[in-house]
Amino acid sequence: MATSAINPFESAKKQLKIAADILNLDKKTLAILSQPKRELSDDIPVRMDDGSTQNFNSLRVQHNDALGPFKGGIRFSPQVSIDEVRALAMWMTWKTSLVGLPFGGAKGGVICDPKKFSKRELERLSRGYVQQFVEYIGPDKDIPAPDVYTNAQIMAWMLDEYEKLTGHHAPGAFTGKPVEIGGIGARESATGYGGAVAVQQVAKLLKLKPKSTTVAIQGFGNVGHYAAQFLHDAGYKVVALSDSQGAIYNKSGLNPAAAMTCKIEKGKIAECYYRGSVVNGSKADVITNDELLELGVDVLIPAALENQITAKNANSIKAKVVVELANGPTTPDADKILYEKKIVAVPDTLANSGGVIGSYFEWVQNNYGYYWTDDEVHERLSKLVISAFNKVVAKSEEHSVNMRTGAYLLAVHRVANAIELRGGV
Ligand code: GLU
């Protein structure tokens, strides 16, 4: 996957500035919103299985809490940097604001390669993270969740450590937990589910019929694989799938469930190029992640990392629609090019909001100790995504701007109002 030196925090600030200019935001509010409220950084010592101790730099950036407790995931990845986490924290603020949640925005990260960790090492790292930042976490303070290379098991260790250190049960301190300890069944697939709802909305807008609509998805983690499955089930033709090591493409369609089974067995999606069940009997082409982005499909879904669509490749994008299930996959320069090419880009803050909406429902249920069915969660989640989608389309049309700026106008306005009401400016 293309890595790039583009600084995501600079991109995030540029996106904010575009909206701030249209909103005529005063300088003080813009200054508040351009920087995180708090940044925590520490080295976590982890005892490794070989008896040695290694330190891992760990971060929690709390961007804004005018609308409610800070909220956002924690990622474990070698690519984590302070500016990446700052950008991701700011994007969380806009995401929660846009869909009307009573949360602010935060993000965490640990610079490490979790694929090289044993299960016990991963547990010690997860517990170490909580030991380091415990006083800043809590159901009414800051609520972490899974993100890239973290999952329900990691949330379970983190919650357990948190409850041990604070001496009481507090299931709402972490979301994305296993069902057994207060998680909700629909949370793991919530980002993919919300993404599929966003695709359906944009398809309706552009009058695309599911059966003849081709979809390419970059990334086959928690987000990409569920999105692929929900879209396949809704009748869309998923023609390309990828993981960090490569992609497969077949114009007559792939079977996401079979691709997942094969990936688990073989470790790489590119090894699944000739499996009858994955590609409906015919051979798939093995392509690169960069080639996947440039396929002549109707819907392109970046569902992996930042900076995938940049000024370098934006001119080669052939999709009619880009639906951002990753955070920050398109740079501001690329945004302009896509808009000029009349490619509709559904921004991350809207398209991947299903994840944090699912987290919100989990937190609400933890707070009142009463649990809904998965169908109820899906129904409520769809309503929030559809309502935000319609508002973003209307706002973009009103100001003749792309959907990202439309989303920013709504999200920034709500946060700025809350800051003013609190007497912050
Ligand atoms: N990591 C997800 C995101 O980027 C979910 C965050 C959450 O649920 O707090 O939106």
C-alpha cells in the first residue's frame, strides 16, 4: 500500500480552514479547534516472553470535548506518529459532531508491530497502556475503542485493567468490548454496516442499481471485510478486494465470505486468486493495491489507511464514487482533483461513522444496563447515517462545495456553538 510523507495533521488543519473560512469562524475558535486540548505521551515498558523489557511509545490525543466525553479508538501500528494521532483525534471530533453524538474526539496509538507479539505480550502492552493513562480515561472522561490492529480482546484486557485500578465496574469506559463483558453483538461489524448504508444512499442519489454496480474495496480488516459482505448481501458486485500484501480482481464478482475463509487459511488475499468459491469459478487477476485504486469500477472504497488517494494518483481514479471507510484516505489536493472530475467522494466522517455510532449505542446500553437486539442497533444506526447523509448533501449543494466541506460545515458549526455556549470564547 502506498506510504507517503504527507502529514495527516496538516491535511486535517487544511480541511478545517476551508470550512472555517466559509463559516466566518472567529480566530479564537479556529485556534482552539486547530490544536488538541491535551496530548499524552509515554513509553510503556513491556516484559517480553524472552524475559527482556522493551519500551513502546504510546500516545493519547484528546482533541475536543465541548460536546461530551472524548471518544476514539486506539491503534497499534509501526506507522503511528504524533501527527497521525492528532489528525485522527480531530477527525473523531467532526465525526461524532456530524452524526449528533454527545461525544468529543480523541485517538490513541502505540508505535509497535503487533503482528510480532505473542498473545501474552499483547495483553501486557494493553494493560500497560491503561496503567499509563488511567486517570484520563473513564465513561464520562474519555472512552477508547478498537482501531487499526486492535480488537475486542484488547478492549477486554484494557477494561479489566481499568476496573482493577479504579476498584469498580465501569463497562462504559471502553467500547468495542466482547459481548460477554458488556459489548454489543452489532459493534464489530458496525463500521462496515454504516459504510454499506452510505454506499446505498449515494447509489440512490446517482441512480445506480445494485446489481450493475461494481465495487472495489481496499483493505480487508474489520471494516473492509464487513462492508464487502453487507454490500454483497445487498446485491452489489464486489469485484476487487485487498489486504496490505496485495489485491485480487475479477470483473464478474468475488465472494467476500469465501475470500475471508481463504485469507484465514492462506494468510494473504493474493493467494486466493484461483478458488472457485472466491471468484465464481474463473481466475481472478492478482493486482497491487495501487492498481486497485485505479480500477474502472463504480464505487471505490478505501478501507485501510490514510493518504491513499493523493495528487499523484487522483487523476487516474476512474470510479464514479469514492466512499471513505478509512480515516483520511484522501489528501486535500486530491479532494480538489476528484471534485473537478465530478467524482462524488463520501467523506470518512460520514461514511465510517457507523463504528462510533455503534460505540455510542454500546455506551448508552452500558450506562443504563439494558441491552437491545442487533436489529434495533442496525435500525437506529441506519437512521443516524441516513439523516447525516441527507444533511451533508443539502449543505454541499447550498454552498457548492464537495461533501467533505459540507460535512465540516455542519460538524464544526456544532462544536463551535458548544464552545461558545460554555463561555470558551
Ligand atoms: N476507530 C473507529 C473510528 O475511527 C471507532 C472509534 C470509536 O468507536 O470510538 O471511527
